[in-house]
Amino acid sequence: SASSASVRVYNNSNIAGLASQTATLLEDEGFMIAETGNYSEGLLAQTSVYYGTASGEQETAESVADASESPRSRVSRGSPIRRRV
């Protein structure tokens, strides 16, 4: 079941529209989508789910990984997105 933490979905492949398609599938599973877009800060070799320290984020990340169609989803704490100051 989905959690209350919102989810950001980024595409890191050559398949146009994949983030949007994935976000729709996750919304259908009850997840709240905060943002979709392309991830261009490096290559991720597999489906990756990251979470922060806020309440519910780890549980949501684990649920997203379970709901994904990728059997090799990686769940880890932190973010692949570099903050720009």
C-alpha cells in the first residue's frame, strides 16, 4: 500500500515519456506524485529508489520498489540529485 510521502519520478533512459508513464502507474497504486522529469546527472545502471529522512519516506521508497516493474530495484537512503546553491 502507498504511504503519505510524495514521490518524484525521473527518467534516466532513452525511452521518451518513461517518467510520466511510471508516475501514472504509481498514481494508480495510490502514490502521490510530486514531480516528473529527466535525470541527467549521470547514468544509473538500474531502477533506483532514494529516500530522505522525513517521516514515511523509507516506507514509501520500499513500496515504490515493490510496485515497480523492475525486479532489480535498488532502494537506498540519500539522493542522486546534487543541490545547486
